[in-house]
Amino acid sequence: QVQLEESGGGLVQAGGSLRLSCAASGGSFSAYAVGWFRQTPGKERLFVGAITDDAVRTYFAASVKGRFTISKDNAENTVYLQMNNLKPEDTAVYCCAVSNDGLETRPYHYDYWGQGTQVTVSS
């Protein structure tokens, strides 16, 4: 019943920053953990990071740890993925998703998905 919409993707040079937004409608993020995943053509969807329903805990994949952060704006019912020091290998379609199972890293734990937003990092 929750619908998600990502935004904020675009083209950025290596070393630059980008902030993605995941806006929810039809439900509140307060009841869900929110995960970010990324996918490139021909490859599986990979976990990027996640935040707990109470926004107390976050977890990130080793490939982005120290560069990416996740935050939540309850008033706007939006979760943000702040991406810093971007690398060409970060290029992908980024999707957000919500899970009733708490903080998880595997896609099958997530119940609702957005359509994704393209992030392209040039060298």
C-alpha cells in the first residue's frame, strides 16, 4: 500500500556529491526500515544502505561506507541518501524500498519499491 518515488539523480563528476530523495505516500516511514539499492543493466540489484524505522541505526555496504549517509525527514515523509565522493562505479539506477522485517540487506525482505532514479558518475 505504500508507494515510493525517488528523485535527485543526475550526472555528476567523480568526487562530487548528490542527494537522492525517497518520498512515501499511502503510508508512513515510521513503520518501516528503508533501504537503498542500486542496479546496473545486466547485474543484480545490490544493497547500498538502510535506516531503521526509528532512524536510530544505519548500515551500509562496504563499497559505500564512509561516503554515503542516510537520513529521514518525518515531516516530509522522505528518506534521503547523501552520496559524497562519488566514483564511476557508483553509476546505477538507485531504488528505495521499505521493509517490515527491520534492517535487512537482501532485496527479498523489502515489500515496496520505487521506480528508481539514475545516477551517472563521470570520470
